[in-house]
Amino acid sequence: MKSDSAEVVVIGGGIIGMSIAYYVAKLGMEVVVVEQGEVAGGTSSKCDGNILAIDKDPGFDSQMSLKSQELVAELARELDEEFEYRAPGSILVCESEEEMIAAERWVARQKEAGLPFRMLDRQDLRDEWPYMADDLPGGLECATDSTVNPVLLTYSLAAAARRLGARIRTHTPVTGILLDERRRIRGVDTPNGEIKTNVVINAAGIWAKKVGQFVGIDIPIEPRKGHILVASRTTSIGKRKVMEFGYLISKFGGTRKVDSRFAEYGVALVFEPTASQNFLIGSSRQFVGFDTRVDQRVIRLIAERSIRFFPVIEHIPMLRAYAGLRPWTPDHLPIVSRIDEVPGLYTAAGHEGDGISLAAVTGKLISEMLSDSPTCIPTEPLRYDRFRDGRDPQEVLL
């Protein structure tokens, strides 16, 4: 078998891996990306395209998202290939007065953190959303939220990285990580031969745990399944992202006052219009291992929930449905960190449903770590060892 070499090997050809490849290649470093399937063939092709701050925990989480939004706006100017970038803002809608009270607290916390949030009343909804159910009391808005086509953004980052000298090897699974006698990185093994390197970035998403196991590291990432329906092209029923306030509760593991059928599968409305003049609807959250089969029970519940908020959807044909796996961590923050136990090994995974939102800031952050530059956001809350130490990642900023 032949051997190769590079300054940096990135494991994973999804949007996180390609963002890392782009920003690291911009530094002039020699990068090889190894992907077991096709570029964007995993989670990055089984999701919607949100670059959101509205659904992030106020504080570090939302500030990280805001930085990523700024970087994606820069990418829209820098990259040659179109990836359907738009920045219309997004809204969360409430189903009850109780949710409105909780939303007011959420908005107050976000505004204290410096984010452009505001409350919406019933008339605000009616003025913008004539097809929305008219019994909804209001909601909230984040003006900076944007959207992209996640597959096209991944392709665009890959193309730009290649122009900067990065090499991308598809259908090349990593079968092992090579260490020297001091447990420092010295390369990766693949079926096509060894790639010598002193730096490995584990951007393998739902497979990041398996990559860690190659060197005896337990990375607390598990796959969490989500479903999405794709509607046919139709008259526009809305021009920007809409989620129900209960989506936040599902995301962070709280208890919702909703039919137990929806709670069982974490079903909450997510409505996203696309540049193709159709829309996506979701969402669901399930721990079912690596099973990506579409569950018709969940699809029916998502459809039912969407009709509750947009009754007109009952009359719009659906083209298809798909399910993807999101890399979940126990504290809902990704791991973007060097692994001190294995010098030269980094992990950039665990973004769950925020991989598209946080891809740009993750790539930028890894490039800054590799170049020992000041980082664009604090790194402490994202460290791998926060799980070993049992710390609350938000506490380090207090």
C-alpha cells in the first residue's frame, strides 16, 4: 500500500469538515480530507439550512451563533459558488398565553446578551402570515437569522478548499489512527494506505465517537434522529423560518404541555421556505441508534402539527420525506477542542441540529487553534474535558 502525508488530516466530508478544510487551507497549510462516503452525503444532506440564533441558549451559545452568522455572510461574498444564502430573520410562534410569558423572558435574556430580539403580537402575525392559524397569540423574532442550502454550502466550501490546495478523498474510511510511543499523532490508516500527519481533526459527526475509540478516547456523542418533509412547489405561504416555541423545549429536553404523541417523538413545528419556492417542515427528535429509516408514524405527527399552525398545509402535496442523524452531546454544545490525552488530535463534532448554524465558526475556530492565533469566540465552553470534569460549560464565562 502507498503512503501519503499532509500537515492536517480532517476526518469527515460534511459541512463541518469542509469548513475546517477551507479555513485551514486559507492559512496555507496542507490539508487532506478523508470521507467514508460522498461529500455532504451524511447528516449535511439530511437537514434544513438554518443559521439561527433564535433557538440558542442566551449567552455563549447565542453569541457563538451570531459570530457564525457574520462568517456565513462573509462566505457569501468570498465563495465563487452559489449556496442560496438569504437573511430574512426568523420567528418563534406561541400557542398559549403561558408560552407568551415564557417567550417574553426568553427575549429579555437575549436582549441583555445584545441580540436583536423582539416580541410579536397577534396582529404582527396576521400582517405577515395570512395563512397562519388566527388563534395564535403572538411570538418573537430574531432579525439576524439566515438560511442556506446546506449541501450547496458544503460543495462551495469544498471547491474553495480545493482551489487553496486541499485534497479531498471520498470513499476513504479511516480504519485507525496511528500514534508514536508517546501517544502523539503520527498518521491515519485507510484502505488506500497510510496518511502521515501530526494533526488529525475528528469532524466525523455521528461517527466521532468511533473515531475517538481508535485511540481509547470516549467522546460523548450519540446519534439523534430527525425527520423532515419536503412540500411541492406552491403559492408562497411564508417567506422566512417559523418554529413553534415548543421547539425550544423539545431541543433542551424540557416538558411541554402538548399531546403525548408529539412529546414522545419530540415533534414540534419547523417551517422553512426554500429558494426553490417550496418549503420543508419538521421536526422530530429520537434516540434510535443509527436507524435512518423513515417512520410513517412520525411523518403523520409532523404533518398534523404543521397543519395546526398552517391549516393550508393540509391541501399542499408533499414530495418526499427523509430522516437524518444529528450528533448529540449531553449539554447541547458541540465539542471543538484539542484532546490533551493525544497530542495532535482535535475534535470538532457534536453540533446536533446546529451543524449548519455553527459550521463557519467551527472551521474558523479550528484554524485559529492550529495557528495559535487569538480565537474569534472563547474556547473554554467547547472543551472536550468539560465532560470529564463535570463542569457546566457556561460557568467558565461567569
